[in-house]
Amino acid sequence: MDKIKLANGIMYISVALLFIFTAALSLSKGFTSENNLFLIVGGICIIGIFYFGYKGMTSILDAFFKK
């Protein structure tokens, strides 16, 4: 088990969690106030969720299963 890859994967997952809460708050604010800026920020955060979530999961799985 590679501990450095595991730590990097957990870091990526924590950044994805930050984007999850930011996207939820900005999208709810954007839909209630009809402000396009919050909707754009929420969309960018959703892209960040998928990117960092994928990077984190692949890094964690590589740490456990790759030799």
C-alpha cells in the first residue's frame, strides 16, 4: 500500500467535498434569486466535483491495488 498516493487521494476527495457544499449553496441561491452568476459558479463547481472525485478515487484505488 502506497501511503503517499492514499494521502493524495484523500486530499482530492476533501476538495471534492468542498465543491459539493459550494455547488449546493450557489445553485440554490442562483435558482431562488434568478442571478446568473451563482448559476455559473455552481456549474463550475459541479465540474470540479466530478474531476476531483475521479482523481481522488483513482488515486485511492491505485494506492490499494496497484503494485
